[in-house]
Amino acid sequence: MKYVYTISGMTCNGCKSSIEKSISNLKGVNKIEIDLGNEQATIEMGSYVSLEKLQGALSEKFSITEEEIKNEIPAVAFEKEKSELQQLFPLFLIFGFITTASILININPWNTPEFMMTFMGLFYVVFSFFKLLDVKGFAMSFQMYDPLAKAIPKYGFVYPFFELILGLFFLMRFQVLSALILTLVILGITTIGVTKSLLDKKTIKCACLGAVLNLPMTKATFIENSIMIIMAVIMILKLI
């Protein structure tokens, strides 16, 4: 199957040769053709090679992005034999652990606001952990749908640290109102991108658990963000 990419940073035939050699050495790549003038690369693959692996094969001088409109197959190739539920099992499992832990911590005596702050704190810390395992890979996936990461690519590299800091703030009950407002802002922006991707019926990789796990973008991603946003709104109303 052929995929079309834009590669920025190419200035000469030497760059072209270097990229062709690096990409050709990747497992799954059968052939690569580069149009230097249009900064485009057409890659024929025997088995799908992720955008993160393609970028990783190149020097930092070059940046590769997918031409989604021109590709016949969406950006992420998921195993067809797996159902959506099976693909999202890791996400549901982590979500369940976070919920259970938050309940157990606040069950005696039960305190709903404390439960929500604990849940949000654990959510951010756990999800940031997976993102920090491969920050570069996460940033590449994140900018495929997050509006701010698309406009400012470096935002994707600092986003996992934002999540970690917010998680610690909630767990330490420090600057809670500020953390809640930031939650509304950053998750609100991401949810806009997620909603647009779902409405456009794009099959792309969800970066919620970083680049380590290959999860599809689905309604579950939208629901996950919505839960955090709703909790943030409830908590802000209680605090003001």
C-alpha cells in the first residue's frame, strides 16, 4: 500500500538520498520515491510503518507529516481482526484502576469532591507517565488532532509535563482552582480536535496513552475528556 508524506527540511539531492536510504532500511518499507521540489515522499509499504518510526529514522533536520487527504488508507493501520473494545481494553483497564483507587482512598468517610480531586490527580499522573515514555512519539501523534499542537508543534513536547504538574497539584490539593481552570483550557482544546476527527471519520492514533500503546481515536477518547471537563466544572462551581 502506498502512503504520501510531506518531508520538510530537504534542500538538495544529498538530503533526498539520505532520506531514501534511511527510510528504505526500515522493516515494512518496500519502496520510496521523493519529489524534492514538492517536498513529498511516496512510500510503498508491505506492512504499515508508523509516522513515529518514520520520523525516528530521519535526522532532526527533517520533519515528516502525513498527507491524509491523498492517502487511500488512514494514518494508523489497526488490526482488523480486533474489535474496537479489544483495541481499547488497555484504556478501560487503566481507567478502571484509577476509579477504583480513587473510591478506596475516599470511601471512609465518603467525600465526593475529594474523590473527584483524587481521580483527576491520578488520571493526570498515570496518563502523563505513558506519554513521558516516548515524548517525541507522543508529540507526533498529538499534533495530528490537537489544534494547539498543530499550530505550535513544541506544545506537544511540553504537554506531558503539564499533565504531570496538574496531577501533582490535585493530589497535593495545591492551587486547585488554577489547576481546574487549566484543565478546562487544555482538555477543552484537545476535545475540539477529537470531536473534529470523529466527525470527519478519520482513523488516527489516539495519543492519550502516548506512543507506547497503539490505540485508535474513538468516542471513548471523547468521553474520557468529557468526564474530566465535567468534573472540573463541578469543582469550580463548588469553589467559587
